Amino acid sequence: MMTGMERLLAAMNGTPSDRIPVFCNLLDQGAKELGISLEEYYAHGEYVARAQLKMRERFGYDNVWSLFYVGREAELLGCKKIVFAEDGPPNVEHFVIDSYEDIRRLQVPDDVSAHPAFQESLKCLRILRQEVGGRYPICAYITASMTLPALLMGMDKWMELLFFGPADAREALLSKCHDFFVREVVAYRKAGADVLVYSNPFGSTDTVPMKYFMEHSLPWIEKDIKAVGTSGVVYYCGMARMNRVIGAVLERTGIGVYYVSPLDDLAEARRIIAGHGLTCGVINDIKLIVWSAAEVRQEVKRIIEAGMPGGRFLFGTGVMPVAIPEANIRTMLEAAYEFGKQGKG
């Protein structure tokens, strides 16, 4: 039987495999797996690693995650309070930037891997690398320069600064976020992450107009990727649509993996990407909360039939809300394994 890493490499290279790679992003479910609260769970890197390993073994999908929660990046830049909910992901409560003067005071750590707030993530990565390194892709989540400010000052204030605020403050903040992005990528690669999910909702025309994307978002995307290279990088817009921008991103950055929104036309995305890289078809996992087993199977089949012809295809999920019944998770994965059997990856 092939490993998850072998399936991923086969899909990326267009070489034979037993089936397409299947990525299932179970994150907050890890606390339930261990029978503890989210706050206790995310306080210990070994808990996160143990749950990731147990869930991958139980369900049989092809990846593991080093991601705790998105606000973790804000903690590396000074956030002092994360709010934990019982039925949803943790979120930032304390914003580091309250005024433009705070931008000037913002300190980017020289070595992210040495930062106290990164130590539990390092512990998690060491365990994952020891247990499944080289056999199953270890995923890390990295927020793009243009999106990171939303974690530092809140989306409303960032949108105001981005579109209407003083240019010098905006550019100063983006420059610091870019510096942090580069150092964070270095830390994750050094610690053993194979897949770097480059998260950028501002890289979608669902968030910004096309003209703004071309004139402002794309240059920062290009700067980010030029600084770190494309190895392991996945273009992801937070489930926002990306078909309109894939061609430009491909041309300007060379990124070879696209985690396509469920709202996009998957067959069109595959045609745009064609032989240039890997197309990832993503299920609308919010609907998994209420879909019947038959509806789940039908949707998985539709996605794979639209994306798999021609090869170089991966089936994936979004953020997988904790409210999804376990039976639907299993139904989705079993359908992906069944419909994703092939002679070529």
C-alpha cells in the first residue's frame, strides 16, 4: 500500500498511484479525540500531535497538521489573549494594533523558532516528524502578508487602513508582516513541515476587486513567494473563489498547487492549471453538518469526476467544523477512496 507522501508526489508529478491523495483537515476535533477541552488541548504540542496521529490512523487519509489555531500567529507578534469557545475554533481577543502608532512599535521576532509562543508547535512538529515524517505530509498554515494584519488589528480596521488609510502606515505594516511571513516559513521548514498552506483571502476577488488585486494584492503575493520559494506552497484563499486569479498567480509566482474553493467551477480550475501543477478539489464541508450519507457520496463523486480526468488531482476539505457528525466524515472519506481509485495520479 502506498503512503500519503507517495500519493501526493505521484499526483504532483503525474505518475502512477493506487488512488488520488485525500487530505482531511481535522483540527479542533483533536480535543474530542483526547476527551479534553480545546484550551487544554492546544496548550500542549504533544496533545495536538497525538490526536493528529490517532485521527489519521483511524480514518486513513493522507496528511497530518501542525496547525493549532490561526490566532497562534498573532501570539507570536504580541497577542496576549485568545478566546476559546466550546463549539468553534479559538480566536484572537486581544489585538496587538489599536492605533497607527502601534505599527511602529510592532516587533517581528528575528528567529520564530526560538520564540516562547512557538515552542509547543515545535514540540508537535518534532513528534509528527518522528512518527510519520517522510510517509505522510506534515501541513503548516502560514498567513500571507496582506491577510496577517486582520489578526493583529481586526478585519474592520485593517480594511479601513488598506483602502482608505495613510499609505505610509499601510506599507509599514505590510512590510513587517512580510518579514514575519518569511521568518515563519523558515521556522516551519526547519522543523519539518512539508506542505505550507499560504492563506490569503485578499488573494481572491471575492475580497478585493480585480483591479485592486492586480495592482496591490498580486505584488505582495509575488514578494512573499519570491522570498521563500514555491517548494511545498499551496495557494489558498480561505475558501473564497480563485479561478479569476489562478492564471496571474501561476504566471507571476510559479506556485504549483491550488486549493480550489467549493464555489469555483472545478473543471474550469483544472483547465486553467492544466499541466502546470496540482488541482485540489475541495468539498463544502459546512454542508456535511446536515447532508445525508447519499448526498455526501454524490458530492464527493461529482468533485472527483470533475477534477480527476487528466490526473494531477487531490481531494480535500476545508476547516471541517466540529459539528460535522463522525458518520459523515467517514462516509466522505470512504467515497473519496472509492471514487479516487486510478491507474495514474
